[in-house]
Amino acid sequence: MRENLVVVGLDDSPSARAALEWAADYARMTDYRVVAVHVTPAGRPHGYAARRPESTGAGSIGAGSIGAGSIDAGSIGAGSTGEGRFRRIERMFDSVAPEHDWQLIRLTGRPGEALVREAERAVLLVIGSQGHTGLNRLLEGSVSQYCLRHSKVPVLSYSGPVSPAPVPAPNGHRTFLEPTALDRITARPAAYQRSS
């Protein structure tokens, strides 16, 4: 059964920030919850200490899962290597002024698999696309590509920062869909029509 939930993959990249902002706007418009998921690839030094979810008044942060049995909390190690990075991610999450029932969780494993698993009960999975091509994609794989292929819920792959203003209509065209609240999400008018 699907919940009124949007899952967003989160790291400290500009495209992930844009994806989080998009997900936050969408969730507020639809009255959905947001669960932001940060995944540290297994086998990399990550330094994340496990914490139980704690309410900070606006959203909560913790190591856990929205789906049953999808995290081994013991796999989240202790140390300091990744703490600075996770603090940046916490600040990014806080920057969208999370609602009281929104969550930021952190997991260890394969990012694509973890995101797909976490989104099983959601209505939408939102991911920032790094735009890797060629050798980088071959060597590292693409989290967004994995999610697009394996997710059972719709996936929105967001490939860039939100532009500050709608894209103007090209010469000889006019906007036939006037700006609405959705323009903040799409960052441009939805369609153009040739002038008569």
C-alpha cells in the first residue's frame, strides 16, 4: 500500500540539493511527507555513528528505515571521517524548513538498491542526477540509472539546480500556459505555442 510519502536521495551535491528543494515544494503542495535518505556506499570509510531518530521540532534525523527490515543498524560504523559530510547534509535538510513529520535517515549499502527499497511504500522517488557519462558511469555505476530501472514507484531524476526564473518563450512563440505555483517546480512554463 502506498503512503503519502516522497522519498528523496540525498548527498552533498548541488543536484541533490535541487532534488530536495523540488521534493519539499511538491510535498507541501500535495500535503505529503518527505523522507530524505542518505546512503554511504558499503566498504567505504564513512564514520557515521548510528543514532535513534530524534525529534528536533522540525523533522527528525536518525539511522533507520521506513520499510521493514531494510537496514542493518550494526553496519553503520563509528568514527569521524564522514561526520562533517553528514553535518552538511543535515544542514541541507534543515534549509528546506522540514515539517515536523519529515525525516532524514542514513543508511550504509549500495545507494541505488537502498533508495529503491526505501521508496517501496512511497508515491514518488526523487533523485538528483550527477550527469556522469562515459568512463565514470561505467566504473562507478549510476544511482539514478539503477533507480529508474528497478523502482516500482515513479522516479523523478532531477539533473540540475532550480533556475531562478521561468525560461522565456523563443521568438515567434508565446506562452499559452501562464505561470502558476508549478512553475517553481518545473522552473519554466510548461508549453509554448506559435503565434498566429
